[in-house]
Amino acid sequence: MSYNSHIKKYLRALQNEYNSAIIGGQHTAELSFRMPLDQLFRNLALDLNPEEQISVVLEPRNQGKNVGRPDWRIHNEQTLGIYGYIEGKGLSTSRFDISPYQTQIKKYLTLGHKLIITDGIDFVFCFKTNQTPVTVSLIDKDKMSSEDWSSLNIDDRFEILMREFFNNPSPQQCSEEKLVELVAIRTRVLANDIIEYSDILPEEALDESERQIINLLSGIKSIVYNHNDPALRTATVFADFVAQVVMFSLLYAHRVLCVADDTPVQKEEKIKKFIEDDFVEGEALTPFRSLITYIRTHSETDTFINLWVDECIKFLSFVQMTEQQLLNPDYHRLFELFLSKYDPKARFDYGAFYTPKSLASYVVKLTNHVVSKNFPKTTIYDAGNTIIDPCCGTGSFLEEVIAQDQSDGDYDLCGFEILPAPYMLANYRMEVVKRQLGKRKHSTNIILTNTLSDYVFGETPNKETIEGHELIRANAVASRPLKLLIGNPPCSDTIREKQRNDFRIIDGLMEDFRPPINKRKAR
């Protein structure tokens, strides 16, 4: 069937649906016209781009306020590259007004996807962030009173723009920097969506779907935090944490489990398996896996978090990485780029400034030299030693300790890190080191925790929470006879000042080194 035949068939079906809706008093209902539109898009995909295997997916509805993605996702079945999204609205005789949808348009264009918004007659084509959306009326709306819409003239621009829509799926192959930027953008979008619900009570929900989302987020809070002091656990802090855990779990699977020769479909299968399979205690990213498991087992597949996970898996599956990119990333650059795109202020709040490789290497060499000089026949790598970097960031010192171990020592190496993004990158870094150097005798543990928390010093945390579980692990390591602490501590007091009740012990210890209160000055 030709392009014109598909259009005429669609117009006849749409007119029948529209007339039925008018008679039934439901002429603004969006669902009334999804089926004719769905068939149109499937026909056009085959007609306008027959060389590619295009999949037209009709998404579920009722995803909650402002967070549901458009009705259709169009992607390539082989590459999983996304051509774009299409959102259906209620049909009226008036010219389509896009002003209420500016936020949605910006959201999808920022993610690098084309977007069409349509009421069935008017189609708004949004292809690039720096271009004004183009509205094309398939037929003249002033003539909708005609007995046969299929007999009316069809705007030629519709075919041109639909051909453009069904070509060049996004994102294309991208550099490592571009990949992290796109991950940061997606993380920010998910965090903003979570914030929408974080402070709403279940009884304030607009419908059952929204109530389920609110209950899900409430449940996540209860299993994440060791305690739930609202002064410490703001909606923003919570949303940032959950969004980063979700997205960096996917990125970890993409970087560690996938190889350069994998097809997009193979990558999708591996990433999905990582987040869907049960995990064993002690595996990398244990706190991340715990949260992902909770979301998987306590939510429906059409919950907005799961929908975003699905979108990001397809996005990552389409990204080709070379072996050079996978095995020789610039971890510091990746983290700094992520923060610059996600939340530049967080870098200063947490003192997130990286240690150059040359400095980390020098500190490790100097430390081992001092030890061997002052304690003959002794090295930092002796069996039974515990070496801790209490603020390990992306793992610079951990990597150098391993790289300079010529004797393959049987020691315990541990890193503490408070932020999800560098925590994941440190775990990724250790996997790369393992691939490069092979299996070693030492053990490596990276713990997602705040080194200065009172709970690390011995207070009893809530072991049923992710935060409490990590604090127990940190306390166990910190309670051993420690042979070496090495690292570059952060240079910010902002977080400790905001969460004073969590740091009574360390504050008391630091008083011995402070001048009298009347002589203290801000830095």
C-alpha cells in the first residue's frame, strides 16, 4: 500500500473514532484516537524506511503526573537506537497549542531524542533544541466538518518531516565525554521526577497510580537511610541519591559486563540481567544492587522509574565503546564532567577535587620507602596488613597501591566513599585493574559510607537499611589494627556543618586541635 493510501485509510479511521467520541460526549479523550495513530505510525515506518527494522512501541498510560513519557517509542530493533517519541493528545477543531507542553519538549530534546506531539490532525515536530518546533496540519482543520476527511488535500510537509523522523536514530556513537554528559542529563531528569513525589503523603495522591509511586518512594527511604531525620534527608538529597544509584548501576553494567564486540541486543540482555538477577553478599555495588532489587520487587513495570530504566538501557545498548575506552578511562575526568552537568555545586559541598595520578603514585612510593627505612624487612604489603583510603573517590590511591605491589602481598585494601558516582567509578576501576594485572592475593572492598559518621566509631546503626549495612561494614574494617591510612581527604566542611548530629564524636576529637572559639576565623 502506498504512502497516500496509508494516509487516507488513517483519516477515515480517525474520522469514525472522532465522530463516535462526539456522539458519546468524549471528544477530548486522548485514548479514543491512539489505535488509528498506532496503525498509521506502523505503516509509515515500513513505507518511509523499509530498509531498517523499526519497532513502534505503544507505551502504557497512567504513569503519574508530569513524569510519564510519551505514548510511542520508536526504535531500531537491531541497534536499539531511538528514532524518537510521539505523544498523543485529544483532538479538537482548534489549532494545536504547544505552550502547555514546553517542559516536555525541552526534556526530550535535551535527552537527544526527536519528539512529535499530535492531536491526530495537527503534528508538532520537535527535532532539535535550537530549532523552533514545526506544526503541520495533515488536513485543513477548517474543513473538519467535511463528510470525508480522506478526500481533503494532505499537506506535503507531513511526508517530508515524517521521513526525517524515521531516520538517523539517536544517540549516535559518542565519545566517552559525551556518554557521561548524556548519563548526567538522564540522571538529572530522573532526580527531578522523583522530587515531584518525595514530599507528598499517600492520602494526597490524585489516583491509585500516584499513590503506588508515593508508597514506593516511601519504602525506598525506609530501606536506604540508617535514620530518617527530615533535617538531613531532604527531597533533593533523596532524589539525587536514588537517581545516581539507578543510573550508575546501569553504567557499571555497561562498562564492566559488556565488551566492544557485543551487539546492542547482547548489551541490553547483559544490562537487564545485571539489574534483574539476585546478587550475592560481597559482590561489587552491593548497596546499589540492594536498592535496584527493592525497586524491581516493589513496583509495576510501568512505574516511571522502571520506564526510565528501560529507556536508559536502550540508550546504553546503542553506545559503542572501544576496548581502549573500556580499559583506559580517565576516571577523574568522567566524575568531574558528570558533576559539571549534573550538579556543579555538589563538587564544592563535598570537596570533590581529584588527586592527580602522579601525586598518588608519589605518595604510595614515599610511604613504602619510609616504612622500609624505619622498619627493616617490612613493607605496606605484608600479609595481614589493612590499608584504608577513608575518602577514596574514584580510587586513585587504591589503584596505585595495587600497581606498585611487586610481591603480590596478601593484605586487605579498603576504600570508603560517600558519593554514589565516584563509588561506582572506584568499583569499575578495580575491575579494570583486575583485568590488567590478573588475580591477586589481596582483597579489595569499597564501602559506600561517610567516614566521619558517629556510626563508624561504634554507635549501633540500623542493619536493615542500606546505609546501616554499609556502616556496619565500615565499622568492622575500622576496628581492625590498621597499618596504613592513605589518601587525600576532602577540603569541605559543608556537609558536616549541615548534619552536625551525625558527627558528635569527630567534632569532639577535633576540639583538641582548635583554637579558642573567640579566636577562630572562617577559611
